[in-house]
Amino acid sequence: MRAVDIIHKKREGHVLTNEEITFMVQGYSNGEVPDYQVAAWAMAIFFKGMTAQETAQLTLEMAKSGDQIDLSPIQGIKVDKHSTGGVGDKTTLVLAPMVAAAGVPVAKMSGRGLGHTGGTIDKLEAIAGYQVELSRDDFFRQVNDIGVSLIGQSGNITPADKKLYSLRDVTATVESIPLIASSVMSKKIAAGADAIVLDVKTGSGAFMKTLDDSIALAQAMVDIGTEVGRDTVAIISDMDQPLGHLIGNALEVEEAIQTLRGEGPDDLHELSLILGSHMLVLGGQANSVEEARAKLEQHIQDGSALDRLKQLVEAQKGDVEMIADPNKLPHAAKRIEVQAEQAGYVAGIEAESIGIAAMLLGAGRETKDSVIDLAVGLDLRKKVGDQVQVGDVLAILHVNDEKRVDEAKARILQAYQLSAEPVPPKPLVYAIVTKDGVQRFV
């Protein structure tokens, strides 16, 4: 078998065999197939696509390239959740304790962020003392004891995917649905979950800008899950504006706590209930999303969801007082207002620009070596549909270092798109994709 023949076969639009896909992935992983041939193969996939079976095989081979976590020592049906990324997306901090309180074990490995704000692990480190690393036995034991653990990803999860992604990044082959879908799902499969709920963002701040592209990506990932025997559901949610109001690591922990108290912003509250309801159904703790939603709402109302967050933080050596009193979380030294320079109605908020503004303040990493300031970020005071007068506060910056404040302000002003006429709120969820098809709501 030769790489050049496999490249030619895909270039001509033919379906690759499992053996040919295995040859390319394993050969690239062990250095027998060079970068330039894998780059050509990726470009052929970019133009010719892959079938569901091909994509599933690619996913499995990348999952097998490193550690595969066996979660069988944990009792119950383990349901994982993955978001394709968005600004202000702190749903894991709400979902993990809420779903665990409802009886579905959450054994989740999360990552750090590069660009915009930090990842889930960076946010958790805003809680003093929180240990993001546990031994495998301690991880299993904790989930069996309290139903939830959130830790950092193993350094050897899907190394073939990491290597291939780096190559795609410099060969203009990132925007390929089979390659994106297999990249995401290989990590989920290697992490060992029995079922997966995907939050696929759509809009200006999302990887996929159009609804059709977002649905196509969701279908590809659901197809992979189905092919490899994992129940998978994808929710297509809005990212034409950031999720919630607070953006930045400690600030997002604070907003997650507010949501678990039943006091959070409507969009974060609602999306958490939607995602969590599907997790409960897949986890066998509810027969319908309606029943699941009622259970989750009860766990928020009676305080058991917030109590489970406290148990999680205590189990991983974090300061539980910060959960009981979010004022004890890291806080920035200064608050700086960003005021509207024109009147109108907020028609859209370019989420990526808001994320870059937060990064300029120190809430995210500009390079791999950047050090995050866990206290800084911003508070959006106007969302889509709100009326704005000249001088109204659009956002409040939480700042320690003022050297890039003007740049951040300019990004925020640029992000707000105003209309002369009233604007209806955007839908929060556009579609749900399952193995049975697509249910559109718009």
C-alpha cells in the first residue's frame, strides 16, 4: 500500500477502505508517511469529502493513536458534553453539577483556551486551590462518590489529531466538515463516554457562520457517534452574540454560580436546561426532555445543583467559600465603562470581537506562552434587542493593566451593530440533530 495511491484515489472522489485510512493515520503518527503527503490527502478530503463510514474510521484511528479512557469502573451511563466554542460559554460549569445532581455521572476532561477567554480548566483555576489533575483511580472514585469530576485533558489524548490539526492549520484545510467532525469526536470517543451531547454554535462568533454549515457539521458528528455505537445528539445554538453577560475566567465562574442559584441570565439558564435535558434522557434518568427539564429546574430551585458544585470544588481541594460567596473570587482593580456613541437598537454583537477585547485585557492567551489574568474581563450591559441611547453603558471592563484598554474599547464599539428600528431577539436554539434527522425551529 502506498500513500500516493490513496491520495490519488481520494482526489478522484472514490471511497477509501478502512485499511487505507488506517495506513494514512498510523503512518503519519509514526513518521512513515511525510507531512507533504498527508497535506495533499487533507486537501483531497477538503474538496471531495468523506462518507459517514470513512469519517467514522478516521475518527476511530485518531482516537486509537493515544490514551483511551475506560470509564467502566464508574457506575451508570456516562454522558459527555462538547461545545464547538463560543464567547461567554460557561455551560460546563452549570451543567456538570446540575446533571450530576439529577443522577447522571459526569466524568469530564476539559481543556484550556488559546485566544479569546480561557477554557473550562482556566475558569476552574480561578477557584483558589482547585486541583485540575487527579490520578485515574481518584477520578473514578470521585465520580462514583459524588457523581462529578472536572479535570484537565491527558497529554496523550488523540496525538494523531493534534498532529493533523497543526498541519491543517497551515495548509488551508481547517474548514473541512469530515476533518472537523473527526477531530472533535475522536477526543470524545477517546475520553470514554457512553453518550455525547454536542452544542454546535452558529453565527458570527462561531466556527460555522451559517446555519446550513452548522447543521452539516452536526449531522457529520452525530453520524460518527452512531457509526461507533455512541448515542449522540447535537443542539445548534446561537453565537451571533456572546452567551450571558460576564466574559472572563473568574467572572464566568461567578455567572455560573448565579445560574445555579436560579439568578443567571436567561440565555445561559435556558441553554443549560436544554443541553442538560438531553443529557438526562441519554443517561437514562428521564423518558423525555420535558420530564428531564422539570427535574433540572427542581434541582436548581431546591439548591441541590449548587450544593453539587460545592461538593465538586471541595473534593478537588478548591476553596468552597468562593462558591458560597462569589465576591471572594479574584476581582480586577478597576472598572471602566464603554459608552455608546450612537443611538438605536442592538441588532447584533460580533462575538469574536468581544472575545478579542477580553483577550486584550488579559483574560485569554494571545500565544501559547501568555499568562492569563483570571480576574479580568468584561460585563456586557446591552444585548440583542435592547434599546441604546448615546452615552448608555454598553459594557464595563474589569481591568488590572490599562495599556490595551483603548484597543479593547474600540473592539467592543465595533462589535455592536445598531439598527434604527426595533429588533426582535434572536432564537437561542435553531435546530436539534439526532440519528433520526434534523428538527429545525426557524
